[in-house]
Amino acid sequence: MALGKAIKFIKQAGNDKQLRKSCYQSNSKEDLLQKLGFDMGEFEDAITMQLVKCQTYEQAEQVQQIKMWFSLL
């Protein structure tokens, strides 16, 4: 259930400094995705699902920030 892993990652990435540090230590985006257990398509689907669930602008902004941060890795 890779989509579930992507959703969990998005929820956790906003608060977990250790998770973000481990992401920075990956050699490549492909290596990171393999370690996390999902691909970019599943990540995009998870972002969309989380954005649909947002009830405030601030929640949506946080999800968008995680998306942008992840794209820079």
C-alpha cells in the first residue's frame, strides 16, 4: 500500500526533523523514493488527497510547502 506510505510521509514530514534530515542524506531522489516505499505518482496522488481534505488555507499551505520541499530534494 504505497499510497498509504506516501500519505503517512506527508503528515509526518511537517513535524519530524529526523525524517527530514534522513531525506537530505539520500544520494538521489530515486534512492529516497525507494527507501520510502512509494513513487512520484503516488506522492502526487497523496498530495492531492491531502489538499482535498484541508479545511483552512493554512492547512493547504502546509501541504503545498511539503510538496515544494520534496521537489527540491
